[in-house]
Amino acid sequence: MLKEYLDRIFGFQGIKHSLNLTALPITEIPAASLLSLLLIGNEGVPVMPRVKEGDEVSPGQLLGEDGTGPVAVCPVKGKVAGVVSAPDLRGARVGKAVLIEPSDESYSAFSGLDPEKESPEKLWERIRETGLVTDAMRPRPLAEVIGQEAGVPVSILVVSAADREPEHCSSLQAFRERSEDVSIAASMLGRMAGASKTLLALPGPVAKDAAKVLKQKKVSVLSMPPFYPESLEPMLALRAGGGEGARVVSAETALAALDAVKKGLVQDRKVVTFIGPAGRAKANYRAPLGMRLTDFFAYLGLKPGDADKVLVGGPMRGFAQYSLDASIDAGVDALTLIPSESIINWSGEPCVNSGGCVAVCPVRLQPQLLARYAEFGLFDRTEELGVMYCIECGLCAAVCVGRRPLLQWIRLARKEVLKSRAARTVAETAACEEPEEQVSSSR
């Protein structure tokens, strides 16, 4: 009891969730007969389709744009079977999806480039034309993360082979199967980003062996504790010591970038860990991008019941699905199936002020207050309390004795704050562009 009080006083986390370091081979899923590629841009911005039913499409072809540039790029050769409404993986949004019937033929969309000799400008041109997005909870174009579009110059680039949640093991397995390629890709991305230091993040037990075999002198190993949430991007950036200039991309994103440059390939697959009903990782699969969840489970010989829960992601911060018509994209690291009898329902009861959520928060926020304000629509107060610093680890909800959906309330608050900030920016821009004579007359 004394240790628990001391830990709380000095801000130590009392619960450690070990990362899964098990080697689970990756099984290749055959090409799907129908792919559903959702057209939703950053923060849910609708995307206008650039193709129609009956069109022949090929890898690298633009499927949609949101007014600022290309958003969705076709990963395969095939024929458009239709443009329909489809659910998003990360909320109740519904957007347009392009249905594609892939052909058996596959080929490189572009000619190969030398990743070590080609200029950064030429390499970035290739990344943009292949439409590569990051393997993240909310995928974004790689150029917006570490390229010139990122705004803040990149000082330290971290390529992470550590899986984001307990029981995930897709990223680590992708590294194990192509460890030398990961180091080459990391070196290439570091040069493209103009980073002064490039690091490869690995859990401590794996890092010891990896340091001996990596041959890229420009890439150093960043050993991290094999516990959650140390594997999340903000925690890795903090450990790397780069501040705002530190950027983190996954090993699988780095490999996709290397294949785009060296082989001219558009990413068409994603490694996914299947977490079974017992809450343990069962296997890793390399699934086609655009494969519908219902088809994924059919391949496994499973048919989730209406009362079962399917999460995109893991148990800490996965998104519950209301429809299996949603499809796999580049940000899906895992799929979790929870049987109805194992579901623990959230409660709508008020907070009991146990303080557990505050004790485990890795960024020292007050989740209980953030959730309360979000629950009553006081989003400006959540912004004042630093809701945008939340890393969405879900530890607060995991320890809440009242079973309150803290992470969901906080996610809602973050979304509303972003909308409010965007509205303020638009208003300020409009005010700055107001004609001078109109301003004078109003005075």
C-alpha cells in the first residue's frame, strides 16, 4: 500500500502492460475478389471520386481527391465495380468507397530508382506519385509527416519496429522478416527528411541482437522498454530527445517507401495481427488493402455474431465496428474479436473520483475532468486542460473502476477542438483578407 501511494505521489505508473515479442510468421492472404477502397481524407473530409463504374484502373491511378490534392491511389489493376456508400473504420462516418474487381495481373507501376544515389527531390516525387500513407491510427500522407509539407523541420527520424499495443506483433514480425531492408529504408527516409539523426526503435530484448546485424552506419538502434505505452509515437519521440523536430514512422511504412522507390510498387497489402476471442494474438496475416472485414473473417472461417464485438486495433485503443462492410487500410495493425459473453459494457454513471486514471496517465493529464467536460459539451474547457496533449493510450479507461468510456469522451473532445481551431483559422484568414477600404468605412 505504501509503495502505491509513493508511486502516485512521484508520478510513477503502477501498471505495466508487456509488449508481445513472440515471433508469429506472416500468412499471405490470397487476392480478394472485390476490394472496397474508402474515400475519406484527413479528419473525415469527404473525397470526390475520380473514377466511375466500368472504368479500368491500374496501380498508381488517382481514385479521389479532397480539393487539396490526391488522397486515394489505386493499389491494383482491375475494373471499377461501382462507387457506393461505405462505413469508415474509425467512427460513425460514412463516405464513398470505390469497389474494384482486381485482375490476376500484377506489375510495377513505376520504374525502379536507386535509394542511395537518387536525389531527395526525386525520391519524394516517387513517394507522392505512389500515394504512400503512414501506418498509423489515422493514416496521413508520408510527405505530410516527414516531408516539406510537415512544416517543422525534421531533426530526428525514428523508424519504429515496436508494435503499438499489447498483443500486436505485426510490425515486429515485418522487421524480423526484412530487417536489413528496414535499415536501408530508414537510412533513405532519414536522408529524404534531412534528419541529423536516424534511429531504429526496438524493444530492449530485440534491440540487443539487432544492433549486431544492422549494417547501415547512418542508422542507430534506439532501445526502448518492452512495455505499453512506450511504443506509441509521442513516447518514442520523447525518448529520442527530438522535441517538435522528432518524427516517428513505422517499419512497415518504411518498407513500403523502399519498395515504392526501389521496385516502383504501390502498397497493396498490410500486415495485420488477429487477436482471438481469448484476448491473445493468434496469427499475423498480410491482407490486401481494401479487403472487407467480413471477407477477412470468412477467410479465417469465422462469422462474428451480432452481439460480438470487433475492434480495429487492440484492446487498449481499438475502434469498435458497427459494420463489417468497412475495409482494411494502411492504418490497421490488428483486428480483435471479443465474444459477446466476454464484453464488459461501459457505464453511464458519474465519476467516483478514485484517481486511478490520473495515476496512470503518461502525460500527466486529468482524464476524469476531460471526460466530464466532454460529456457536457464544454470542449473549450478540455482545451484549457490540455486535451490535445493526450496520446490516446487508453490506460485511463483500462483502470477506471466506474467503467466510464474515458477514451471515447476524450477522442470526441479532441475532434471538437480541432473543428473549433479550423473554424477560428478560417475566420481569421477571412478577416485578414477583408478589403482595406471596407475596414476603414466600418470604423
